[in-house]
Amino acid sequence: MRDAIIFNEEHVEKTNLMDVETEAAGWMKMIPAGGDLGSMMFGVSEIAPGYAGHRWHDHVYDEGKDFEVRYPDEFEEIYYILEGNGVVQWKDEAGVIKEKIVTVGDTIVFPSGIGQHQLYNNSEDMIKLVFSANKLPYVTIK
């Protein structure tokens, strides 16, 4: 029988949102991946008004000034909104932007095969959310 795994606050690094240089935009914490956690990903994030948690991206490849992300096949992601509200935006096959307002208690699922998408904070308050994925993306910090 195995013991519970506990990650204390001091073991989880707080970083800026991806491809955003200012701390005022918000932050994210990702639970250390691999090892006993297997291939899953879990984290928490706060997004300031006027910013996206992760700018327009798809689940194939993403590159920013300081990072590169390659996503594994069948990568799926889930967000759960704890505080605040914003707009989920995604592009269909023709590149047309679709969007839906989300708020506290809403769950957003980005299934495998989704095109470019983002969660944008278009409100005056912070968004706080938890996120999870079924597989680990391959992240390289430049």
C-alpha cells in the first residue's frame, strides 16, 4: 500500500504566465510532474484583467520568447474557475473565432484536436483557476 503524496507550498514554484514578462499579469504553479505522479499535470493559476492564462495556442506546438512546448498525442486539458470570470475563445477549422463567457464554477474542457484557444480575462477582477491535463507536455525553457 502506498502513502499519500503531499507537495507543500515551498516545493511548488510560482512562475509568471507563459510568454508574459510582467508579474502583474498573473502567475501559475504547476505541481512537479513525473515520478510518482506519472504522466498527469495539475496546477493553479491567477490571471489579471487584460491577460490570457496562456495566449492563443494549440495542443501540437507552441513557442514563445523564453520557452518551447511540444504536446503529446491525444493531449487534453481541463480548467475549473474558482474566482472571477472571463471569455474562452477558440478557432474553428476555418479560423473563425468562437467564444463563450465563463464564470465561477464553470469547467472548461479543451479536448484532443482542438484548434487554437485561450482563456482571456476581459473583466475587472482576477480569475483564479485550477487546471489539469491527462498527459505532460514537453517544455523547454530557453
